[in-house]
Amino acid sequence: MNKDLISILDLDQGELDRIITDAVELKRMRRSGIPHPFLAGMNLAMIFEKSSTRTRISFEVGMNDLGGHALFLNTQDLQIGRGEEIRDTARVASRFVSGVMVRAYRHQTIQDFARYSSIPVINGLSDREHPCQILADLMTIRERFGSTVGLRLAWVGDGDNVCNSMILSSVLTGMEISVATPPGYEPPNDIIDAAREKGAKIQLVKDPESAVEGAHVVVTDTWVSMGEEGERGKRLEAFKGFTVTTALMKKAEADAVFMHCLPAHRGQEVTDEVIEGPQSVVFDEAENRLHAQKALLVSLLAHDVKIKD
Ligand code: CP
Ligand code: NVA
């Protein structure tokens, strides 16, 4: 049976732990120049409806590192752009490649793709979730703190796709999450309910100061996600007061780290001083996209490979 990664909760705790442990090992191997062609001869199709820097580069380089190949396909160039149905594209792709990564506006598009595919499908970001980002984020948090157990994470800003996956991931990690958003920009109720029903400790607050109190990890993201450009003016106004500043970071734990999936907008969701400052781990976080996704690809595409005992 095929396994997809469409929501971060498509993984159980054991699978998540395994991916992060393997990612750390793959990072060590890459840095030591040890070849690791676990996916030799395999192809990954990468379908993009929206722009990307990190996701595209990390999946493409990741497949190369693993001895395979990645195909960059944007929807304007595919027949999808001229109306070919997702269900036909999914079945055709399944005849050619070993796996597909899809970045789409609508989460439903990725679910439809998976429904008609006979190969693993990976969500490379939708309007609802960004699970690959969270794999890298959790790896980065583990590198810094050794474990996620007992940590508190503060999300400041928009209750968006990345925030949703972070909230859901706390079901697997046990991290307590406090989310501060302006009214009307909270994460969707069904995400909060799903996480709480599975035992996650999620707090919704109105001001960034209460969210960061006692936090070991402070996270933010753009105030205007891809597809929301038409709401830019309204959003910039609504999010005033939600910038992660040095003063805000001082209210978190002394050893707290600052994280951001990037791309960042200095002077909006974060100041230049914070993102360039000593608490910022954003470039480790970006690099870890590569290692975490390589571990994910091996787990989905080569079930019999054991990277680390
Ligand atoms: N963080 C992230 O997914 O970046 P890209 O949009 O550049 O892929
Ligand atoms: N929330 C952002 C994340 C970008 C990686 C967006 O969807 O545009």
C-alpha cells in the first residue's frame, strides 16, 4: 500500500522520529562526502502551481544526492494548465515516475492527485498545510534542544498553512503551542479541534507577549501567503503589532530560538535585527529542508532501506 504525506498527521510518532533520526544521519553523510544513492534510478515529479525557492531546490538536490532524478514541472507548462484533469495527470505520472511532489493552491487538488495516483504523493505546500516545512523545523528544534519534549513553542502572526501543520505536529511531539493572531486570522477551528482531541496542548491568545512567555521557540511566517496577494493592504493593517522584535524575543526564554520558514519580509512579520541576530536559526532551518525531505523520500520510496539502526 502506498503512503502519502499530505498532512503531517499522515505520519505516526514512530515514523516522524525515524525520519528525523535518518535526516540527521543523512546530513552527517552529506557533510562527510559519504555517497548515499538509496534511490538510484528513481524519478520524482515536482508539480508547482505556485513559486518556490527552498522546496524546489531541496527536492531537486535531494533526489540527485540519493542517486535519483527530479523533474521540475510548472502547471503553466503542463496540460493541467490547459484543462487536463488532475485524475488523468495523476494516473499518467504514476506510469512514469516513482513519486510526486505537488505544490498547489487548494489542498483538495493534492488530495485528488493522491486519490488517483498509484505512487506516493507529497504535499509541497497547500493553502491548508506545509508538512515538509515542519519536518525541517522539528529537526532544527531537536538539533538545538536535543529533544522536543517539554518545550513550548510560540507562533506569532497569521494562523496559516505552516501554523496548521505545526499545531497538528504537536500531537506527535508533545510540544505545547501558543498561537497569537489578530482577530479573524486564527487557525481554522477544525485544525485546533483535531489537535486537541488527540491530546495536544494548544492555546490561542490575542497578544504576542502572552504567546512568547516561557517559549523556547518563537516562530512566525509571512502575513500575506501565496494566493492572498489581493488582501495585502487589509492584512498589513490587521497584523500591526505582531512583528517579532528584539523586545518580544526578550520576553521568551533566554535560550529561545527564532524560526521562520522563509521567504521573510523584514519590517513586517520580523525585524532585520531578529532574523539576523544570534537567536535566529532560519538558515539551519532552510538547510534542513534538504536533509529532512531526503529522509522522507527514502521512507516513502524505498521501504527496505535502513539508513540508521
Ligand atoms: N519555506 C518554503 O517552502 O519556501 P519556498 O516557498 O521557497 O519553497
Ligand atoms: N505561508 C506561506 C509559506 C511560504 C513557504 C505561503 O503559503 O505563501
